[in-house]
Amino acid sequence: MVRILIVEDELIISQDMSNMLTKMGYYVVGDAIDFDEAITLLNTEIPDLILLDVNLNGKKDGIDLAEEINNSYKVPFIFTTSYSDKSTLERAKKTNPINYLVKPFKSEQLFTAIEIALHKLAAKDKDDEWDQQSDALMIKDAIFVKDKFKYSKIVISEIMWIRSEGNYLEIHTDKGFELVRASMTYFLERLDQRSFFRTHKSYIVNLNHMTKLESTNITIGGTIIPVSKTYIDDLMKRLNII
């Protein structure tokens, strides 16, 4: 689940944003009203994205917080703002927010801002072809899968195995599976080759989750996955089995 931190000093707006995000399927890790509260929350749990009000009350405003986030936490943030003077906006630009959201806004605008932010982050990590060939975004150590009006997060190291089903892939973790539009070959190229291995024309496995290996199959999390003759020799070499 995508984790989002809200930093907003108007409690009604903060609660409204939290309700919108929850209804869309996102997880709100917390809400802070000023610089100090935000830092306390960031020291407890690092979110995937921050919705940050430019005009926070207190000695340090949202731009001061953005600078601290860039320096110490490296978490992408979306600035939320109503009206700001030119000098404030110039300061804001220098912090490189991933997107802007003008208040007041509706849930559709909030979702769009988050979607654009995730696409920008994916473009930084990978080439633009990923967006054209898949409805998932790969950002650092996770895959973000679009499902109507939300994105679900899959931590790559938690993927146990992947099965091809037509033009889609079933990505399995111990929590269940997500369906992603992508080709097997294209997807495998973007995974860590040290951990992920293709055992069959329809299967990719995460070798870190392997519990048993036999001549024609591999067991992961209680699931028996076929290993074809085409891949068995390479698998043995990968596992240093002679």
C-alpha cells in the first residue's frame, strides 16, 4: 500500500485530504501541522510521498521543511498551496517538488497529482518505454500498480514468483497477487538478475524465496513451479550446483 504523509496546518483541510486518500485506498501514515511535528513523524516512519503545505505557520514554513526533507530523508513531495507571493514561489521552486496542487481541490485532482508525481519518479529511474508497455511503475525498490483510482505498492524483494497470463502478469507475494499489463521479457529485464530467474516460458521466480528444488520444479512458499529443460542448466549454474 502506498504510504502518504500529510503536512497541513489547517485541520479541516488535513482531515478532508486524509478522507480522500483513505477512500482511494492509500494509507495515511500521519498528519502534521508544522515543521517539528513533521520531522517527528519522519523519524518514526518514512512515507512514499508527502503532501506538503507551502504556507505552514511557525518559525519554519513548508519550504524550510522541503529543504530538510531533501537533505535528510530523500522523500518526494507535492506542494499544496492556495496563494503565495512571487518570492515564496521562487523559494518553493528551488526545492524541486515533484508536483503542485492548488487548494481547494477535489479527490479527482488529488489522484491526478499523485499519478503525475509517480510517473515523474518512474521516469527518473527508468526509461519512458516502461509507461508505454506496462500499467505499472517501477520506482527504486518497488512497483506501483494502477487500479482504477489508486496505486498499490509491491516491494520488489517481497515478490515470490510471477506467472504470465496472456498480456498480463500475476505478481505473487505472501499477501496475494496483483495483475499487471506487461510482457514477461520486458519485466524480467528490469528486475535484479541476481535474485530473479525465469524457470519456464510462463514463470519467473525470486530465488531468495526458494524452499525446494527438484529436477523439474521449484517450490516457493508452498507453490510448485515448473522448471523447463530450456532453463534447468542455467538455474543449476546460478545456484552453483554441479
